[in-house]
Amino acid sequence: MIDLAIIGGGPAGLSAGLYATRGGIKNVVLFEKGAPGGQITGSSEIENYPGVAEVKSGIDFMEPWQEQCFRFGLKHTMAEVIRIEKHGDVFRIVFDEGKGETTQEAKAVIIATGGRPKKSNIKGEQEFWGKGVSTCATCDAFFYKKKEVAVLGGGDTALEEAIYLTKFASKVHLIHRRDGFRAAPITVEHAKANPQINFLVPYAVEEICGDNAGVTGLKIKNLETNEISELKVPVIFEFVGYEVNNQVLRQTDDSYLCEVDRYGSVVANLKMHTSVKGLFVAGDIRIDAPKQVICAAGDGAQAALEAISYLESTHTV
């Protein structure tokens, strides 16, 4: 039986593995279908991680994490976890190594499966992803200081990030296909009171245009007149939704192993405890996650420390 199973190999999962093994847990297994690293490996530039002064790509940034986090005995099982169950005081990890379903029992579990921003599927999006198509204003706003930028979306995140971007950009063009917004009224009020935000409603983005250097502009359509026009911007920030990777928590009766909110994010306290004893969470899958690498790493460390305490209190290690 595994002492601690960690599901997910991004910054949260790797940090959890480091702190758990260095903290004295002997049998810790990280379940990750591919090479550890997580969503951040798709980023072209990282320059806001404290202590790492050199600007690096996501792949280069995560490379030393693996060597360090596996140094103290963390094991890696390259398998896709299908489901996590709990039977009495024991968790059952159901996974697939390509030869059909296999199970492994564990005394405690940390879920660090993260999530992913929804894509708009606009023409040019995939081609310029990471080269002028972004889903993280906190990560990329600095690169567009004193430039005009575009934001796509009509929810709280879109409007809040549009307001945030005005601290850097000379103008923010907020594009939304409806006259009304899904965001809270107070958020809409603050955005409309900001003179740097230009509302383009009801508009849709028909195509993201660019060249070898990245995005150069957008083709946008007025949904009332059907008129097509061009918007010259070097970046579009897309906020059209976020999907957490919570499939492993779904049980055979379609319920969830632990409490989740209406968006599917795991409900947890600041100590990363879920509603199920022995089940901890870390990173973007939890409620109120800032979706930043440094925060995910902190979550992983906290979850590991709590897992150590849990295992010690139950006298199982």
C-alpha cells in the first residue's frame, strides 16, 4: 500500500512530492501520464518567479524541478488515473497503464490535477497561442506596457482582468458578443467607469491575424450590422471560461468523492483539507486558486505538510 499518492505532476504535485519525501514519508508515488511539468511548460516566457532572474521558457523553467523533487525518493508512475475511491480509511487509485484498469491502495491522497483555460476556437488561435494569444493577464501584461490590447469575454474574470490591464496598456478593447455581461454589476460599473477601456459590443472575433513574430491584429465583426473591421493589437487576452481537471473525483454513480463548487472546483480550506479526511488538494483545481506557479507550489508544500500530520496522527507511517 502507498503511504501517499499524488495525482498530477505540475508545480503543485512536484512540490508536494518534494515536501512529503523530504518530510519523512517513505512511500510516495506521483501519478502523471506523461513527463512531469504541467501546463506551465507551454509558456514561452517566465520572468515572475522569485529567485529565478533569468527569463526562461516553461520547459526550461520546469526542467530542474524534476531532478530536485525526485531527489528524496519520490516515485513516478506513468499512468492515467481514471478515478479515486475511498473504502473505509483506505483510498483506491484506479488507473490505466495501457493494459486495462489497475488499482493501487493509498493511505492519503493529494489531488493536483490543475485545470485549463477554455479556448475560443477562433481562426488563428492555435497558430498564435503563446505568441499574442494569452489567458493570463498577470503573466503577460508587463510585455505590453503602453500598447493597446484586446480582451475577449463577458464574465467577472474578463472584466476584472481588463481593469487590471489598464495599469499597463494604453487602451484595453473589451470584446463581447452581447450587450449585457455575466459579470457582477459592481464589476461592470467599475469597468465602464474606466476611461482606458473601450467596449466593443456586440462584437465577435472572426480571426486572429499575425506573422512570424506573433499577433498583429484581429478581424472583428459587428453582430448588429455584420460589418467586418480590423483592430490593430499585438495581443488578445481570452477569458471565455476555465475547466478544472476534476474527472478523477467523479464516482461510478456520477457523484464526486469530495465537495466541489458549482464550477467543479474542489472546496478546501487554507490548509488544503477537502471534505474527506486524508484527501488534500493543491493548485488550480481548488477554489479561489490564483492560477500562478508560485501559488501552486505553495499549495503543494502545504498539502504535503498536512498529509504528513494526517499520517502521523493516524499512526500509519
